[in-house]
Amino acid sequence: MLPRALKAPFAAAIHRMLRPVVRHLIAQGITYPALAQMLKEVYVDVAESEFALPFKRQTDSRLALVTGVNRKEISRLRRKPRAAAIAVEDNLLTHVIGRWMAGPPYATADGRPRRLPYDDVRRTVPSFARLVRDLSVDIPVRSVLDELVRVGAVALLPDDQVELRAEAHIPGDDAAATLSLLGSDPGELFSTIMHNIVQPVAPRLLRQVVYETRGAVALAEIRAAARRTGEEFIRRANVLLAAHDRDRNPRAAGGTRMRVVLATHYFEEEAEPPAAPPANPRSRPPGRIRRSR
């Protein structure tokens, strides 16, 4: 729990974080009463599942104390049938591409995918068919290939070689699948920041490079270069994590099953003008590298 002196700065940070959220809620027609009801349900659900006392039953009074929601409303919400949880699983195509880039035998040691023969009778030769079978899915190899070709992720060459053309599968024609990221990615970033505040002696990786400049003409070049840099980072991250994944590498170290995320993103917006422009342009502060504590 945060010290009392940090409660006000924490609330101010949440207020600032909510502004872009509310902007998009209004744009999508989601009103305050709808959000308030959603928040009420989440408050009760989280308090019930994550803030229970180990030595006694979770009561409406206890939940009211923790959440600030009145007991009558809590009783109603607890009696309400819960909607079936929607399991958000990585698409099979994403698994195929991830395994392809996870290092030998389907990629180089630094994660650059090799061209693969569609199939090979020799079990020791890496092939596309062997890659799909490694994932133990009950779908024909040819069906997986046809779908990857359809979405433009791979190409089947005249010599029966399969070439990876896209190092990530983003279902652009499926808005619901893309929106699933909205339910996971911001929460992961928020949890990382809070971890670094509450446990500064063991911070998690958190780095940003921030610049404010008038060079908007160069944004197209910056976006393209940032995409290349990001793809190289994700390629290396995939190799790193795959080497420690016991599902793929039985010789990897054991222990409690954990979910690990290494991510990258690019953001831009129009900067607010400075309160007073510096007399000497050279005195403008340089870019900042934001880092964990």
C-alpha cells in the first residue's frame, strides 16, 4: 500500500490517465452512467476475489467497507448471474509465427525466420509441416498454410518453399480481436508502473524516450524507423522468452508457471506550446529517457 503522502499524487495520476479513456468513451457513445455501473461491478468483483480475509467468509458488509458501495447494491450485484468469462487466447496463426521466429531450427539464433520446405520425409529436417505439428493442434497443416497465405503472412514459393512475409499476425479485419488488446495491454503497463512504485528495490523494465520538437515533417521517417527498431526488439524478445519456455524447451528451468510480457509501442500527439520560448534555441531541453526507479 502507498504511504499516505503519495495518495494525493496517485489520485492525480489516475485522473490524468482517465482523460484519454473518457475521451474515447464519449466518442463511442458510452455514457457516464454506463461506465459507473461497469466500475461498480468491477469494484465488487475485485474486492470479493482478491481482498478476502483468509480466516472468514466474505460478507456484504466487508465488501461495502472495502469498496464504498452500499450493502444493498452489493447484495444485488452478488446475486446477479455472472456473464460467462470470455477467454482471450492467442490466435493459432500467432502461435505459428511466434514458433517460427523463436530460434533454431526454424530461425537463426537471433530470430530471423528461415525459408522452410513445405514438408520433408526426414523427421530431422525443419519444415513448415513439422513446425505446425510441433504445436500439437488438431488442424490440417495445409489449412494452416492456406490461411496464412490468405492473410498475407506467408508466401508459398514455386519450389514448394514457404517464406514468412509478416513477423506478426494482426487481424486487421477483425476489430473485436484487435480490441482485446485494449483489455490487456494498458492493464499490464499500469501494473508494471505500480510495481515499480510499491517495490522500488526490484523494479521491472520500463523505458521510454520522449522528445518534443517542431520536426513534424520528419514523422513519416520516424514512424518507419521506429517500426523497424520495434520489430527487431520483438524478434530478439521472442528468442529470449522462447529459450525459457518449458512447453518448447523441456530442459528450461522449472518453477511456478508465469506469464511474461516484453512489449513496445509508438505514440505521438501535438505537444503543448512552452510557457515561454527560450531566448536561445540551443537551450531547449533535450529528449528524456524515462526509466524505472
